Amino acid sequence: MLAAAGGHTEVVHFLCESDPSSILRQDARGRDAIMEASLAGHDTVVQILLTYAPGGAAAALAHADADGNTALHFASSNGHLLVLRTLLAAGADASRKNVWNWTAEAYSATVAAEVYLKTLVAEVERRKQAGKEEGVKGGAAGAAVKLVEGGG
């Protein structure tokens, strides 16, 4: 947690490879390393932690502290836009509320951060919907053809 909060990328990477179970260990407030890195705005550290998180990134992002705050709440409350993007791309639930019934959006540090978060959430929802529609059309999953005109 200290390495994550301090943004010590190399140390976090070493610890993740040596003992991935340490990623989800919680302190007395219920915070884990992902929450600490999100709070401090260390996007690269967050990416490393999510890569090595036992059970996968989405499961790790479902964890909350004693007040019900998730990593997304912490990133939003401090205006860390890159971390917000990383967390949402990894499957963070933007509609999750803490014990005071507040979402990460409600905790946004600035109006700009709130607008950015809303835009990211809308984009994630559009992509999910597009994926569902593509699946319904009956195409082979993962198959794609790109047509390129001209060339030589």
C-alpha cells in the first residue's frame, strides 16, 4: 500500500510478481493498494495492480473501504482523470454508492472532472450496447475485416 500510494512503480511491480495476494490486503479503514494508488493519482501503478489482481481487475474493483468508497470514488474525489479512464476501462461500476448513498460522480473534485466522468461512463455504456448489438447480428465473435482502398 505504501509503494502504491507513493507511486513507486518498480517496487509495486516487484511486489505484484512476488506476492499478488498483497494487492487486495486491507488496512484498518478497509483500503487496499488499488484504492491508495487511485487516491494519489498514480495511473501506471493502478494498471500494474489491476493486471496482477487475484480474481481479475473487475473483482478487485468491486472492493470498497469501510465507508463504501471504491477506487473510482477516490480517483474522482481527487480529480485524477487518467485513473478514472483506467478504472472504467477495467470494469469499475460508476453507479456504485457508498454508505452515504453517493456515487463517484457525486464526489467529483471539479466540474470538469464530473463532466469527464459522465462522458467516460456514457462511452462505456455505448460500447457495451454496441457489443450486444453486434452479438445479436450473428457475426463471429472477434472476427473482423477491414477494407482498405488504394495502396500498392
